[in-house]
Amino acid sequence: MPFALDGVKVVDLSHHIAGPYCTKLLADYGAQVIKIERPDGGDPARRMGPFLKDDPHPEKSGPFLHLNTNKKSITLNLKTELGKKILLDLVEDADILVENFHPRVMPSLGLDYPVFEARNRRIIMTSISNFGHTGPYRDYKMSEIEAYAMGGVMHATGMPEREPIKLALTVEQFFVGNVAAAASMGAFIGALTSGEGQQLDLSIMEMQVGHQDRGIANLITYQYSGQPTFRRSRELFRTIMPNGVYPTAEGYAQFSGGQLAWWPRFCRMIDRLDLIDDPHFTTPENFYNNPEVRAEVEAFFYEWLFQNTKQEAMEKAQAEGYLAGAINTMEDVFNDPHLAARNFFVKIDHPVSGTLKYPGPPFIMSETSWKPGRAPLLGEHNREVYCARLGFSSEDLVRMREQGVI
Amino acid sequence: MASPRLPLEGIRIVDLTIVWAGPSGTVFLGDLGAELVRVESLQHPDVNTRGQTRIPKAALEGGGGGQFPKRDPGDRPWERSASFQYSGRNKISMTVDLERESGKEIFLRLVQKSDVVFSNYAAGTLEKLGLTYPVLREANPKIIMVYFPGFGLSGPYKYFKGFGTNMEALAGLTALRGYTDMDVTVNGSVFQADAAAGAMGAFLTLLALHHRNRTGKGQFIEMSQAETTLHHLSQAWFQYAMNQRLLDPMGNRDGAAAPQGVYRCSGDDNWVAITIEDDKMWATFCDVIGRPELSHDPRYADIVNRYKHQDDLDPIIAAWTQDKRHYDLMHLLQGRGITASAVISHREIFDDPHLQARGFFKQVELPGVGLFPHAGPVYKMSKTPLKEPHRAPLLGEHNEYVYKTVLGYSEEEYQQFVRDQHIGDTYIDLLPKPQGVSP
């Protein structure tokens, strides 16, 4: 089966998480991605844990192995003249260039969009940065927590009396990579028609403000009525129906649903058919904003919760059409029957880290494939790219290495 | 000068989306210039996307109804909710009853005139309507069909209801976040999974469009939002895959940067986030807060020790931040090369000077309400600026255009569809009951 991105060539100057996740998505669906790494240690993600058997080896970083599947790695020092020349030669033949340096870095190397455009009118340059390429915060620093903090959603995440709290791990940076992949493809499709490439300016802050969670809907709400979205505990939801995370006989489970139309589903879920038509619960005065009636319903609900494990509670709720999910650990995820039935766990072999289970295709296409490939070793494809493609000799490679170019 | 052609100009997408993930996916494609036709039903109000059709008075009491302009749902609340102003942005609306054969014929005619059918309806919904990929492909061999219910189209959870919250729970995200001194029951709803699935839905659609442009072939694409989310949990996934260990929630901390946290500032509910990434940044920070001796203290000499002793550092930092403005601290610390930001609230976003300088907010007109600023597309393109946001469509607002211009129905046929209640602008159960019918 062919790949959707057969023949698409990507030059990848990106590092860490957001940029590499963007190019991973392109590579896994068939693009030929050349990852350019610094000769001194490569992508900093190679130093990001966890590591196989806790050995901090550059070829054993879990996130690096995950984020760089199906790419070719070459080392190249962009501060050397030859390094710049080689980059331009690669761009001449490429469709998309992805980078996530601070906005001042590429221009300071003399490598900004007009230079690439002069060599290749079709090139798409996808530039991901903290705050975009213009504006007063342009040079400000950002890590995961600041990204979430600047988007407006963090202020509403957590307990009202406590500090706002971030989400898990580095999920925002993955999200940014995902948006960048979509934006790159959009611009690339445009360039195939118009013959003209362009530069994309992706600001992490704007992706957070403009798309994260329901932030944008909450912003419109604020303008409508002056109602800000605030941190709230579960008890502040407005109806008598369960909404939030609850303990079960074994572990925790999450439930969502506040609307009156779901009341019968809730009653069937906890096996209390006698409550379905009881106006004590269904009259609007009691259904909304009545703490006493809510306490009565919670009592029934907790009684049921403590008779079920999180998995049983989820399955019974879902059987009645009530929205629920077990609060899984990664161990639960690896033992989950649904993911196993869908063959989501893909075994991929790697010369240093061996065979590990990787997350499988994020989506399945009927006419084109997803590639279960591995991440490259640092500089693994130097010979292939420099000699076979760009015509350097083996002796040239030695000299380039001596001079710190590769 | 004519504005430059957007990449997806001329592409028509049939939008069968609900709640958040699906609608936000097509919003991305609309920004790129695609025409988005929201297919709606007069018989079955889409309360999950447009909101309830009637708002009980009790729901508006005690500070409710904030999702409506001036807390007033008006007579047609389904056209006014804040959430739908985003999820319906740049879309047009047609109405048709897909449960009747005549409705299916209309729909398949639309499929013939379209490039993509994009849906995140619950698994089973389109099957029940008889609108599966083989049926659509027969109508249009080049059609691309994108279908992403919460848990995909196979496996034991296929028919589970899926919102961002429970997909995150199952994927392990919920258990990995939260306060380290409290249990997971205080982890309120966050919908990161929905936002991410929307972006992924846009990406995969563009892949399929590219393949069709090259080969002439459409295809069917299936996505499970829970699986998309799992890719975002790389560190936890590989800690288990490689070492059979679980990661604990870390609150606001980070094993690779310490101290890191969110600290209270002056004013009401204002906070600053600070991340000390390395020893050099730590030394500068100690200097800035007037405690240079801390940078020589062996307990805080390196990342390992600072992480270990962060409980001792947090009160020192909080004592320094508590009487200062959060925005001032961001500028002060960033000016010294330290990673920090205000935790911006919704009150402050519109006034943020950076977003203003970049022209991020666009004015959008809502009928009967006036102009309000709406977040623009989330990225900028240098030559073909993305489509400016336009308000969400009224129910059936574009029936004339879709039925007559796109599908080529005559005025007589159009009027017949009105009588048949395919076409209209009000939900059937809200129409006045016909006279002469006894109650």
C-alpha cells in the first residue's frame, strides 16, 4: 500500500518535542524526513528521560525514540559556511522545512525565509516559536508550564483555594506539534497549486489561547456576560447528577453528564429504576442548585460506586449511555482490552534499545499506510545523505568531521 | 488587488460534527479556505454543540446562563451560545432530515458535490442512518470520509460515549496530573484530548486530500481520539514500556528544571509561573530576589539537590512574589533571562499587549449583540493570510444557497422540502402546534 506522503521531502531542523512531533507525523505517513542534528550531542531530546533501564544514553531516551521514528539523522554545524551551504542544497530539493528555534536564531545565522525562498520558491518554512516572530514577548522564554499559563486555561485549572495547576507531562508541546503538522500540510497543498511557498509563524501562546481546551468558548462567555471561568471543585457543578472523578471499590472513575435528559440513564446505571419518574429529583427547582437533593443522590451513587471496580463502573455506566471512564495508570493502559483488540501496541526494534512497544497509528487510512519504523542513531545517515545524495566523497566526510562541520 | 487564493479554496467539506473535537477540526480546515457545510436537523436539535433549545428558568438562577449575551438566552438560544460561536465559526448551515429516504437522497447529492465528509458522531450513528463509506463512495467515488468517534470503530469500547474527559481518563492523562498532596477526585474536567483530536482530524484530512490530488483516489479514515491522546503521554508510556514503572503526578514541578512552580502575587487570584532551567539561571534568580547566598548553598547547588529541596525553596520564592504584580514579575524575570510568565486569566487576555501587537483578536459581529473580539486563526501564513473569523451560522441560514446553488434544486422542489420539514430555521418541536388539533 502506498503512503499518503510518498515523495514529500522534509528538512527538519527542529529539536525537543513540538517540532519533532510535527515531523514524526509527516514521517510516519511516508514523508522522507532528514533530521539535522548538532554534531555535539544532537537533539537535546536525546538527553530527556525516561531511559531504557535508567541508562542516560543518547540512543535510549524514550521520548526521543518515540518522537523521531522514520527519520534519517545527519549531523551538521549550521555555524560553518559549508554547513549553511549544505543546508541550502537540501532545501533546494525539499518541500517543507520545519524549525523551532528562538526567532532570533535563524536570522542570526543568515538563514531566514527569503534565503530559502531564493533557492526554492515552493519551500514551506514552518517556524514554531514560543510567542511568534513579532511582538513584545518575541524573545521571552517558555517551558511547558509557561505555555499553559499564558493560554488562559491554567488559571481555571485546579482547586479554587489553591494555586492553578498544569496538565500532565508535556502534553501542550505535543499539541503544538500536531497543529504545526496540519498547518504545514495546508500550506504545502497550497504551494503545489500556486507554485509558491511561504513561511508559517506559529506562536505557542496563540495556539494555547485560540484552541486549547474550551478556552476560546470561555473567552466568548466572558465577553457575553462578564463571567470568567474559574477554578472549581467538583461540588460546584450545577445539577444533582454526578460530574467529575469519584472513588470506586478499586481505583477511581470519571463521570460526565449534568443534563436532565440523562437522569433515567443515571437511575438505570445505579439500578434505581424507582427514581426515574420521581418529581422529587426531576423538578427543575430540585434538579438545579439544590444541595440537599444533591446530597441524597450522591448517597445512592456512592453506595453503588463502592460495589464496583473502576472498570465495572465504567462498563455499567456506558451500557446505559452515561459518560464514564476508568482513571487508568499506564499499566492499566498496557493491559486495556480495547487497545489490545485494536492492535494499538506496535513492536519496533532499535539497534541500541532493542524491541519496545510503541503507540500505534493515531489514525488508520484505508488507501495509504502508516509506517512502524524506528528512530535514527545520531548521524546514522551522514554517509547516505552526504555521499550518495550530495556527492561528497568518503575523504570529504573525514575533512568535514575534522573541521566540526558534521 | 485580489486577495491571494487560500490553500483549500474550492474544497467543500460536509460537516457532521458534534461537541468540540469534531467541530474544532473543521474550524482548522475552514481557516485554510474550505467551505464547511454543517448538516443539521430540524427534528433532532444538536444540543451538544449548539446548546439546549429551551433553558429552564432554574438553570439561569444563581449566576447561571453566562454562556449567553448578558445572560439572556433569548428566544433562540441555540444560535447564541458562546461555545457554538467557536465551533460554528466560518461554517454554513443547511437542514435536512437524514432519517427519511428523501433526506438521504438530498444528502447523497451533497456528497456528490463535496470533497470530504467529516464526522465525529458516536460510532453506530452513521451506520444506523445507512450513510456508511461504501454508500457515500457509490455516490462519489472520490469522496474522502473521516470518522472519529471517541474510541474508534472496533474493539469492546466502540460504542462507549466519549468526551475529552473520559478519553483522557482511559488514556492515563488524568492520573498523571493534579496536586501531589491530594487525590485524583479533585481533578476537574479539562479537554486537552478534544483540542488535540481536532488538530489531528485536520491533519489527516489534509493527508487524504493530498493523496487524492495525486492519485484521484478518495479513502476512508478512522481515528480513535483516545489513541491520539496516548501519543502525548510519551514519557509515561516509555517509562512503563522500558522499565515497567509508573510515573506519579508531579503537580507543577518538573524533574528536569527546579525550582518550578506557580506562586501567588499581589491582587486577587493572580499568579506567576517560574521555571529555573539550569544552574546559571538559578544564580541569576537568587540575585534578582535579593538572596545571592542561596546560589552558594550546597542544598541548592544543582538540579538534583534543588529538586530534592524544593519544599524549602517554595516559601522563599512565594514570600518574594506575594506583594508584586504577576505581569511585572514576568517582565522582570524574562528581562534577566529567566523563564517565567503571568498565569493569565480570561479577564486579562484581551488586554495582553503581545496578542494585541500581533493582531490576534478579530472583531466578529453577532446579530442582536454587536461586535466582539474573537481569537483569530492560531498561526499566520506569510503570503496567504488565513480566513478571518465569521460568526457561527443560524440554523438553516444557508439552505437557499446549498439547495439551489450547490445542489441545483428548483424553487418548486425547494418549497416542497420546506413543506416536508427538511428545510426550516426552527426546530419542529418548538413550532406552534397546527390549529384544529386537539391538545
